[in-house]
Amino acid sequence: MTKDWRFSDDNTICNFRTVGLLVRGNKLLVQRDIDGSEYALPGGHVQIGETAEAALIREYKEETGADIICHRLIWVEEAFWNWAGKNGHTLAFHYLISLQDDAAIPDSGSTPQKDNSNVVLEWVTFDQLTDITIYPRFVKDKIHCIADGVEHFVSHE
């Protein structure tokens, strides 16, 4: 049995996530709860004994049905947040990715995730990012100027 790299107690939640930045032209693939208004980048939890890159390939396949290529690590994020009275701490590795077959994810409309029909995937333009709530927040600025090396961010959401 595989287990996610995640633990919690009465006061804290800690986890390790891997995230894919999928760009097509001037659009970014994002996800949100079907009735929600907050967006995030697709990805998921790394399992114990799994690399972050392998986890992202697995998560994308589970969520979208698509096979991806991880080009490179671009951002490492330490995110501190609060949920239901618990202090959260997430370590997230963000990769620049592409699809092995661009037709695997349609260019328009909302597509339900394959493994969670309460979450939808959709493309938003870079300009639309200024008008929505997206996590991590720094993606609004950094999408326009992805550095050649890996950048480190500390977020307090």
C-alpha cells in the first residue's frame, strides 16, 4: 500500500505536493471546485518513496487522463496556511510541463477531473489571472517571466 507524504494532528497539517504548470499559447491550465471560485494549479500529493516528478506524471494521468512531459523544476514553494483551525505547511515542487498529445485536454470549456467529478479543469488566459483568486498567488506575476533557474518562494495564504 502506498501512502501520501502527508501527516496531521489536532493542530497541524503538513504535506508534500507536486504541481504542473501547463501553458498553451497565452493560456494556463487551472482547476477549481465545480461550484467554487478559487483556482489552483493541477497536481497532487507525492507518495512516500516516489519522486516529485514521478508523482506529477501519475497525478496528471489520474486527474486528466493525459500523459505529460516534465521539462524542468521551476519553483519550490513553502506555503503556510490555515484550514478549519489547523496550521498548514506545504512543500510544493512546481514543474514546467507539456502534454505528449495536445489533443488530450481540450482548448476550451470546463472538463471534469477523471478521478474527482467535483473538480473541473479549465484554461484561463494570462490576462484573466488578474481577475481571479489563484493559488499560489505568485503565479499571477511569475507566469510572465519564468526564470531560467529554480526560484524559491515562501507563501503565507
